Amino acid sequence: MTLRRTVIVVALANLIYFAIELHFGRIYNSVALIGDSVDFLEDASVNILIFLAIGWSLAKRQRVSYLLALLLLIPGIAFLWNSIRQLADPEIPNGAGMGWIGLGALLVNVTCALLIARHKSDEGGLVVAAYYSARNDAIANILIIIAAIITIRTTSVWPDLIIGIVIFALNSTAAKEIISAARKEGKDHRA
């Protein structure tokens, strides 16, 4: 599958699961699911930008890579907003529902990461951005499933909130990695 086709397939999968996870995150009162749903929207945006930027000059790709690094922080903002709401008026999330939606998200993200991994060396920082984003989301989904199991056993809001913090930290790390990849691509091109 070509890079262009891969990123469109990945973008569509992410848009669909964004809607699913946001819907059920609200139904199940899960901060982690809502934060992760924004990750799916961000991943769809990243892949659409990659589709549009294929064939652009190195300078344009680097600028888009920096923009994508900033986009990775959006789920953190969503998490902060939802966690403040959850702390102000705590509602125990539906652990079983969180677990099932987290498992579906894991399947989508692992599939997307595997598809993108084939093209990791294409278009420099852009594809690296999509790969790290899908990889980090798969890790976050495993943590959501663990939080769901703990929530079922403890009926507490804390596992959900803690996983949201971890998702934010993963996105912060990925942003640094994308900036580093864009800078390395520029150095390699000049050498």
C-alpha cells in the first residue's frame, strides 16, 4: 500500500473511532476515554496533513512537523478540562464500558501503527509524527483497559484520572520526538 493510501485509511479509521470513543466516554463518564478520543481526532488530522504534504519541500515538511508536535498537546488540554469537571463533581466511570471501548481503541491503534511503520522513513518528520502518535495511543489504550479493571474493583474515579495524566505525558514526549526528528532530517539534508 502506498504512503498516500495508508495515511487516508489511517485517517478514516481514526475519525470513526474518535466519534465512537467520544460518545461512549460521555456515556461512561470517563475522562481517559474523552482525552483519548481527542487523540483519535488529532491522529486523523496528522494523517490528513501528511496526505496533503507528500512531495513538499524539506522546509515545508519541517514546519508542518513542528505544527504536528503542537497538535499532540491538544489531548492534554482536553484532559485538563475534563479532569477539573470530574474532580468538581466526581462520577465513577463505567469500568466495563471503559474496558471494551479501550480494547477497540487498542485494536485500531495497533493496526494503524503497523500500517504506518512500513513508511516510517518516508517524508521524514511527518510520518514519524503519525507513527509515534499511533504507538503512544496503543500504550494509552492498554492503560485505559488496566484503569477499567481497577475501576471495576475499586469503584473509584482515580484510575481514570491517573491514566489521563499518563496520556498527557505520552503526548508531551511524542512532541519532543517529532521536533527532534524534524531537526535531524534538516541536518541530514544539509550534510
